[in-house]
Amino acid sequence: MSFGQNLQFLRKMGNGMTQEELAEKLGVSRQTISKYELDMAYPELEKVIELCNLFSCTMDQLVREDINICDEAYSDIREEVVEGFYYVKYAVISAEPEEDAINHVRGFAENLGINEPDIIGWDFPVLSQEQINVYNLHGYEAALIIDNKDKVTDENMNVIFQEQQKYMAITIDFSANKSSKGPFILIPNAYKMLMTHMKLNGIKMKCDKKVIGCFEREYVVNGTAFMDIFIAVEN
């Protein structure tokens, strides 16, 4: 853990705040902020409390914990407007639901004659604590995005439309030279980075049953796997 690394992470999550801007808020010099972030100097208790108030964190989180989850595998966080789209979805509850749900949706695409399916997915939260803790079950929903709802003639496929929606987004580069961490670390940390950015910048998550609250889209470019992660936010 490092106080300096934590401070630098929180500063950058704070809408790209510069050292000069943070120094002005604390009433110190930019050089002082630089020393803080390099662990060459530490602020007085009064300044630590100001930092905690500024970044909405506890003193333990700032000073003692390792909250710096930046990694070269992540892109910069961005705001992205996703245009309206039609989709059909399928949910699975099992010990490893992701692959089952995605494969089922790939079957939808095959039946509809879609050769390069655009598939997104997200955790399915409606589970009991007994299912999670006792039976180690998880839920996952996968969805096939379709450009023409008239293609769907199967009555078992419920076509849903989502209107244009604003999201905060981040991209993960899974190439080996970008990070030594696996997807089970990179993906949860990406969500943490997005939520931290939103919290620090007063951005509220959109809670609406008509909107997919968060989703993941995995794809390959020139042999390298990427994943975009989206969280819906208020306009």
C-alpha cells in the first residue's frame, strides 16, 4: 500500500484533477502535492481530513489500504452515448452461467443467420443468499443485439428495445504485455474504477427497469481480446 499512490489514483479519478488544482484546494504548493504522491512527504492530520472530505473516503482507505487499482490494461474512463437498439436476451443461473448464457445467445444468432453476432452480458442479481452462499450459484444474462426486429419470428424470443442512453465506459486490453492480471481481477477492478470515478465526480447511476444498468461487450481486434464495460448514468 502507498499513501502517495492512493492520492494520485483519487486525484486522477476526480475528473482528471491536476496537481495544481489539488494544491489550490488544499492551500499548498504543487511541489508539495508531488512530494505527497512520491511518498517523500506526508500531510498534517488537518490536510488528511481535508483530502478525505474532498475524495469521499475514510482515513483508513486513504492512508492504510491499497485503493490504487490503475493498470496499463485499462483505457481512460469516458462518457459514451449508446444509441437505441433492439435485443433478445437469455438468463442462466448455475455455478458458471456466463458461458452457458452466451452460448445460448449464439444459438439465437445462428438461427437468425447472423454470422458476426454483437453480444453483451451482465450479472443477473435476482438470487437468494442460499443460492449464492450454500449452492455457489450465480446468475448471468446475455443479449444479442439485432438491427432489425422483424428478423425475429420465433415467439420464444422476446424482442426488447432500449432507447438512447448515456453510459460511463472503460476498455480492458487483455493482451499479455499489458497486464499480468487475469480477467477475474481486471473486470471487477474496472467496475470499481468506474464507480470511484462516478462517486468522486457526483455522477449518479441510472436506476430504471427499462435500461440495462451495466453490461460488458467482449471483442477481438487483430488477435487481441478487449472488453468494454458500461455503467448507465443519469443524463
